[in-house]
Amino acid sequence: KGGYRYGATDDFGFKAEENPVHVHDLHATILHLLGFNHLDLTYRYAGRDFRLTDVHGEIVHDLVA
């Protein structure tokens, strides 16, 4: 099977123009594929809750399907 391209960039390849995916979204998607719930991976440090995928991480279902 060949490679898969998701989204599109501008003419220079500098900025995502279509379907941008943040690194936190990519991490959440990879953790989902490994069988982990990224929302459960929360830890407390200095009185604040942190998550490996930060608060912005969401699973990109288009990459999974």
C-alpha cells in the first residue's frame, strides 16, 4: 500500500491550508491506536493538572478510518 496524504499546504509548504493537525492531536490519535485513552493520562504537578496531549488534543478520526 502506498503512502497517505492528509490535508494540504500552501505553495511553499510553509503553512497547512486544509485539515491542519496539531502535534497534540497526532499524539492523541497515536495513543488511541495503541489502546490508551489520552484523557486518562493526566498528572498533577505544582497544583495543576497536566495531560500528555494538553487540553487541545483530540483524536483525528479521519486518520483512523
